[in-house]
Amino acid sequence: MRLPKRGEQPRILIVRLSALGDIVFASSLLESLRQRWPQAHISWLVQQNFAGILKPELSPGGRLDDCIVVPGNIYRSLGALYRLRRQLAAQRFDWVLDIQGLFKSRLLAALAPGAYRIGFDSKEPGAGLLHLRLPKGGDARDISSEYRYFATALTDLPSGPPRLSTPTESVAAVQAQMRASGVQPGFIALCPFTTRPQKHWFEEHWGALGHLLQQSGHPPCAIFGGPADREAADRIQALLPAGSINLCGQTRLADLPAWLAQAGLVIGVDTGLTHIGIAVGRPVVALFGSTRPYTQGADTPLAVLYEDLPCAPCKRKPSCAGAWTCMRQLSPARVAASARQLLAVPA
């Protein structure tokens, strides 16, 4: 695709403001962009609470040059909008890629003066703020399929799955924290938490799974999540075998790739932490229920468990009155069997 640009190599701004999992998925397009325009300057516009995962040193091969943080008051302050516009104007971007497709992302994309704006087609307002709209294409079975499709449409090059690096500084910090916490490399990383209850597995299931894994000779478990997940993680930890540890709220976002790279196995629901496990090349067991699963396209050992019920995927409109049948049918024994098979551990 031929796009207008001022110089030989373009200056590109990616707009994907949130959330963690989507940002990890969307990072897959960086590979194609960098391969197609090796000297391009590539920036990313993101909300402050997710900026840690977009540090340039986490992007392998220098795919990302810098991260521009959106002020928290951006939608409430004309002054904040003006200051961000002035910051983007100074960068003289040739192209802005809105890969979120919301009105708020289209609005912020339009703050870059003189840039050619390309984004996902959607029913959101503000379609007129884009010069070119692309469908959310790709093979839905592939991890980060729509972002890989978007990248290929722009570059005429294939795009692989998301990848994150583990900088030496992060690895050293994580290893020091592991020693202080008594965590050994090869632990089982549990990622139980998301922002939607219909994507959660049951606390008692996590406990039963931990005991099944222990019986199979797996190392202890470490629970990951944010500060708000600490109380629920404490309850899960109480159900797990002795030696398990709760790390919720104790890990920096920028260090999570280095943390999960130390795991022997990642088991999680449809959440950003699970996707980070894939992006750092660890074996992953992913538990899906209300959202459509990816079942292929990763370059790491991956087992995806999903019940294809008539009501699935319900996304944000569950119809089971809180029964979460799709997740309940994913039994601890089934998950443990997938883990053993993934790691070739005998029953």
C-alpha cells in the first residue's frame, strides 16, 4: 500500500491506548512495520497505566522507538488536549495508525496535524477523522489476528505473533526479587484475574489444580496480578499447596515479561498476563469462556481450553445469570492433563 510521506522513511504513530492484553497483541504489527521501513521512527500513544509494557527496550530488535503517554485528564481538559497536540505536532508524524477503533482513539489520532490517519472500521463515532479505514480481518483462530491483518495490509509482509524482550536490567531485578521471595526458576505462573467476572475461573478450581500439579511433580505456583487482586489471590493461595506464593501487586508492569520468562509454565484466563507468557515464549495453558479463543498462530507451546457452548462467546453480555457454565466445565483435572501433555510430563 502506497501512503503519503514527507521523507524516504516515515514517522509513524501507533494509537492503542489500552488494555494490557490488547496492547500485547497489537505489538505484533511492529515486526512488519520495522521490516518494511527499517529506518522509520515508530512511536506509540498509550494511557499512563499501560506505558510500562511499551518501554522500547521490551520491543525486540528496536522495533519501537518511543512511547508517548496520554495524560489522565486528557478528556476533561482542553489544556491537556492542546499540550498533547503540540507534542504530536513537534514530532511531524507522517502516518497515525489507530488500531483501537474507538471515538476516543480517533479523537487523539486527529491531534497529530498533517498526518495521514488509518484505522479500523467500526460503528464508533468519528469515522470522518480517518483518511482510510480497514476491516478487522485475518483468521480469528490466530493470536492477534486483526493486528497482523492490519500490518500486512499496510506493508504487504506477513506479521508474526506478539513478542516481548527481557532486558538485562529487568532480569537482574526479577532474579533479585526471586531470591528474596524464595522463588525458584521454573515455577508455575498462575494468572487468574481480569476485569470481567465472566472470564474468571473459580477460586476452588485453582486450588485443586495446584494440588494436581504438585502430585505430578511440578514445582510450586506463583500467583500474578495487580494490587486490586491481592485479596482474591490470598484466598487462592490458601487453597494451594504449601510453598506457593502470592506476587499480586508486587511486580512492576515493565518487569512482568522478565518474571514470566522465568516460569516453566504459564496457566491463565483470557488476560494480558497470559498473553505476555506467549510473547516471551513460555509454554501456556489458556482458559477461555466468554471470549472467542485463539487456537493457533503462536510460536510457543500452547494449549487453549474452551467450551463451544451455544451461548459462547457471550463477550460482555452473559446470559447464564452468573453460573459461568463455560468456565465451570473446564475442570481442574482437564487443565492439569493439558499442562502435563504440554510439558510431556507422565500422569
